[in-house]
Amino acid sequence: MAIAKRKSSSITAEKPQKKAKGVKDSKATETKSASNKATPNKKTLFGKVMKQGEDDQEEEEEEDEGELEEEPIRDDDEENGMDVDTPDQTVPQKNKIPTKEANAQKKALRDERRSHKPNSELIYPAKKLWEKLRLKELPKAERQAVMKDMMALITGKVQDIIFKHDMSRIIQSCLKHGNESQRNIIAGELVGHYLTLSKSMYGRFIVVKILHYCQKYREAIIKEFYGKVRQLIKHKEASSIIEDAYSIYANAAQRAALIQEFYGPEFRLFKIEDKKTLTEILEQNPAKKDNIMKHLMETLTGCLEKGTVGFSIVHRGLLEYFEHADAKGIQEMLEVMKEQAVEMLHTKEGAQVAMLCLLYATPKDRKAMLKTMKPFVVKICKEEHGHMVMLRMFDVVDDTVLMSKAILTEIIKEMEDIAKDKFGRRVILYLLAGRSPKYISPQSIELLAKGDIVRANTSKKDAAIRSAELLNYISPALISLIATKTRSLTSEPLACQVVLETMLHATGDKAPAMDALLEMAAANPAESTSDEPNPLLTMPTDRLFKTLVQSDYKAPLAEPSLHFAKALLNKISPFIGFYVLEGGASAFVVLALLENPESAEETKKLLMSKSKTSSITLQKEMEKLVKNKPENELKAVRLILSALAK
């Protein structure tokens, strides 16, 4: 009776715990059902769609299998008076399965799941090989062995796996690391599928790799695009493939064939192989102009709306449109693209289109274009083709106040970097020296000159007045820059040109810049170091000082005259013997001083007087220096001696 009573009380004591457990389970069930409603499906690592809860259900089943059944209380235990502990029902009891066995079970389950996927016997071995293949440190011989195994695995099955994101990367690695024959095998299997691949999110990268590595198949790929270029150039994925094919891999005939599809349905079916430009086509068929311009306008408008304005094939189409459209058609296109012109300055055709937009635009449209370009002024100045747009802007925008605030202010902020840049310095030099052939190529001058006739109708302000107003605004900043960054600017050949033209043509007080140059030249040449070289002993500074000395009497003349020769002679007179006898090219600076009327007499006296370290005159020392030397050596010293003999 005592035992029965103890057993009954134990069961009674455990009832509340069971109830609590039931409440907890019900809450968990509610939470689980809520999450199932929120996210009904989820994807596994390799893209298999599974219903939410399948994984959890499998985990619960595994846990249930691991639980031991409660051992019933034996009668002999009660009869012997042994205390029986009822298992704690709140904590599940699990079987302790060995780790190796558990891992084996999981692996078997994983392999079973994978076996149901298509091409599973190919995909997973290929991934293991790919993990080795893509290692940067992999030895060449081992990489070749891995590639051989990979090709044995995928050959003949490339078409079946290319549209999967993971296999797309594997094929790309094969194209990158394989040899020519292996690449051609892959490319050959995909012939006829390149159009579809180009539209695929993952497949398009394979097309790019084949275009890059498989020259043999470039023509086949480009031919698959014929007839579909107009649709592909607007496609989110395929547009970049068309751009790469056109701008990088296609030859002139193929580029012409691709761009001809912009002209209308007729040219998608029948290519004109002997005509490579729209001008040639219209010369042969002038009656087709209206129809071609209509379709060209429609295609380009669609490209601009789809955001493909940055592609060079679109720039080519726009340039041809502007060259052949009438005034009404140009204004219609301007209305569409005036705020997108800034996105096409990185190509030659795109920059020319932007120049034409500025040329034909109304003052209101020009203002809108300036606002879009303002954040990118420095970058545009440094662009190989984009800097020409800045030159056109200086030519046509009448509102010089707007130009000063929107454009020149941005240039002044990064003036030093722009002055040292190959293309950026041309922007500053254009304000100082105009269309000087010293700094601007004949082709660029011709391109700028073509717009002068149109500018007469679209701009009201006189060109000379416009240039003078812009120069007046930027001159103080240039003079200040030279005064504060003298050595930095004069040590750079390109920036040295900016220093020279500023001293010759800038307006305002140039004294601060001139004083900085003279102070730098006053240093003792014998104490010149590699960190702070003497300006008259190094290129290109010696030529800068020579030109500035000549600017008082010889073109290019300074406006107004700087009287630089006399000021320089006062600074370097104690060291003139060093410059003549040991300075090398610096002797040309002394020659310029001797030829300048303002400094000739004083220079001659110094050269014919005795030096401090010698009992003979500098003239005699120069004669001894050139004696028995070839005629092509010490040219500057010989010219000085000739001038002294006169």
C-alpha cells in the first residue's frame, strides 16, 4: 500500500509539468505555423525549392529516432522495496550516436538528394575539380592535369549545364585556364546558342570569355547577332555583349554591319558590305534618307530611354544622326538627350556628339547641360576625348558668369592636378593661348573650326569678348598657383607650359609669380641637389627661363612686357661663369640674355671680365673650353663667342 501510494503521488506531482509542456508545445506549433505562412518556400544551396518545414520535420524525425523509450517499472523492483525514479519528461533522452556514424548518415542523405537533380553526376565532380583549378598558386603542370580531367568530364555536355550559375563559373574558369584547343572545344559546342546565352544572366559571361579567348569563333558569335541588334542593344543582359563585340572585337566591316541595323528593317536582312558609313549609303541611295533617319531616331530614342547611352555603338549612331538630320530633327534629339550628354564623353564619337549638342543647343538647354556636367568637371578635363567638350563650351556659351561659377570655379579647385595632366592642361592652355598648334593637334583645331559657322547663328556674343572675360576670371588663380607652387609646377614638363603661357598671356598683376620664379633662380648652382635642383641646370625649367628672357623681344611676346631678362641677370650675375662653363644647356639662357637688347650690354661686360677664381676672362676660358672639341659639341658656348666677336 505504501508503494502504491508513493507511485500515485509521483504521477500526480508530474501532471502540472505535462500541462506546462503542452502549453509550450502549442506555442511552438503556433510560431512554426506562422513562419510557414510568412515564407512558404525556401531554396537550398544549389537552387532546389523545398517547402518550409521539410528540413525541420526531418530534423525532428532524426531526434525522435534518437530518443529511448521509457523503461517500464518492473514489479520485482516494487516488491523489493527499491525506489523507482520516474524519468524527467521535460528533458528528452537521446541516443548517443557516434560522430562518424552521424556524419555518414548525413552524407548519405545529402547524396540521395543530389542524385535527384539533373546532371548531378557531372555537376558535383566538376565542382571539386573547380576548387583546385581556380587556385592562383596552383603549379602549371598540376593545373594542366586538372584541366584535362575537367575536359574529360564536360566535353559533349556543355550545352546542358551552361545556364546554371555555378556551372557558368566553372566554364568561365575552363576558358581562362585552358589551352587553345580546349577553349575551342567549348566554344564549338556552343555554336548556335550564343544569342540565347547573351540574354542569360549567367550565360552572358561565357560569351564575353569566348570573345576574349577564342578568336576563331568571334565571327560566328557576331553573325548570330545579325538581325537582332536593335532588340539586343535594349536588352538588360545582352546590351553589354553587343557593346563589347562592337567596340573591342569586331573589325570595321562587322562594326558597319552591326550599326546598319539601326537604319531600318531592310538593313537587318540585307547588309551593304562595301559601304561602312551612313554618308556613303546616303550618297548611293539619297531617296532612302527620310526612312533611315526615322528608324535611326526611333532606335536611338529607345536606347536613351533604356539607359544604354554609355555604349560606343549608340554614340556612333547619334553622331551619324546629328551629321545628317535637319534642324528640326536635331532639336528633337536634343530635347531627349541634353541631360544625358555627360555620360558619353569617354569615347571619341560620344565627345563629338556632346560638342554638337552644345553647338546647336539654345541658351536654356546649354544651361541645363552645364548643370549636369558641373560635378564632373575635373574628370572631364582629364578625359582623352572629353576635354574637347570643355573647349567647345568655352567657344559657344555666352553666359560667362554662369561659366565662371559652374565650370571655372571647379577647375580652380583642382588647378594644379589639371595643369599636370596630359589632357587637362590643354583646357587651361586653351583659355590662355587659344587654338595654338603647339598644344592642340591639327585634327582637333579642324574639328573646332567646323563649328564656327554654326556658332555664328546660335551664339550672340563676340568670340574675342567671350574669351577675354573667361581669361580675366581665371588669371588671378593661375598667378597665385605659380607663386605658391613654383617648384612643383616647373619640375613637370606639361605644367611648365601652363606656367609659360600664364606669364605671357594672363591678365592682372604677375609680380607674385615673377618674384617666385626669380627667387628660385637665385640659388647657387654649385649647391644644387637632386631634391632641390637649380632651375637653370634642369629640364624643362631652363627652357622656360630662356623663353621668358626672349619674350621681351622675340615671339611669343609677353602681353604686357615682363622685362624678365634684366631681372634675371641681376639674380644670376654672380654665377654666370658657372652657367657658361659647367652648366651645359643653361648656357642657352646666357645666350638669350646676350641677345636681349635690355640685358645685352651688361651680359657682355660680365662675359669679358675676369672671373673670381681665374686670372683670365670668361671669354678666354670659353675659347679654351671649345678648343679641340668637335663642332657639334658646346653649341651654346660657340654661339656666345660668335656674339661677343661682333
